[in-house]
Amino acid sequence: MKIFIFVRQGCCLCDSLKNKLAKINLNELFPNLEELKEIDIDRFDLYKDKYKKYDYEVPVIAIERIRSEEIIELPRISPRLKDDQLKNWFKKNISTILEK
């Protein structure tokens, strides 16, 4: 499984979420996690057109299951979530998707 975080440089919500994610051991929660990939949606050379739909929604978290090309967006994260709350949010939302 891969986890994607779609961000914009200079976005205070994106920076806050990235800092909180750095404190969480996602491999402990999800042993089959291959990578956490940050995607700057404003990178004109790579992502400008492909992820334009996230223009006003960043930060967005999405996952890609093993052996799947489909990227599944997770529900919007409250910027007020603290470390343990964010960890529980991940556990709940990703587990729900993986069960499907």
C-alpha cells in the first residue's frame, strides 16, 4: 500500500499535517505500507494538470492498494487533530478502505 499526501508549498494546513505525520510511525499501524509520497500539486512539470482537482482542497490524503492502480481519497482531515487523534483517524479510515 502507498499513502499519498497532496500538498501545496507555503500552505500552512499542509505544513501542519506533514509535521504531524512525521511524528507518527505509519509502518507500525500498517506493516504493508510501501511508501508515503508527498506530491506538490503545483509542480508544473509533473502534476499541474493531473492533480488540478485538488487545487482548493489541499491537503488531501489518498491511498493506493497493493497491485492496484486506483487511488482512493480519504475523508478530509480536521486541522485540529492532535497526534493520537490523527493516528486513530488513519487507523479507522484506512482500515475501512482495506476491508472493502
